[in-house]
Amino acid sequence: MTHSAPTDMAANHRTAIQSLAERSHAPFEQVERMYRNELAQLESDARLTQYLPLLTSRRVRRLLRQLRVRGSTSM
């Protein structure tokens, strides 16, 4: 089994956060907080860490969509 170097993982996470922020038109800081929260939850049970950026991004993307839907229905 091969492991990514910590700096590679950090770069993967930063890239994922930036992409999510750009695509959702949400502030980077907000997306970063959400990402870190979801990542912490996933890391506790993770056995294969190379998939964490993908899985975390999916969860944050879903949360961002839910926020948009709630925001548009409250008008």
C-alpha cells in the first residue's frame, strides 16, 4: 500500500477547497471551514486516506447545495 506524502495531501485538500469555493461562488473561508469539519469526521474512520479529498469534496458540495436551496426558499 502506498501513502501520499503529507504535503501532497495538503495540496490536494487546498485544491479541492479552492475548486469548491469557485464553483459554488461561496467565500473560500466558509468552504474551508466546512471542508475541515467534514474531513475531521471522515478521517476518524478512514483506512484509505487517498480518497479523503474526493469524499470530503462530495460531502461539502452537498452541504453547499443544501445551503443554496434553503437560502432561495427563505426569500
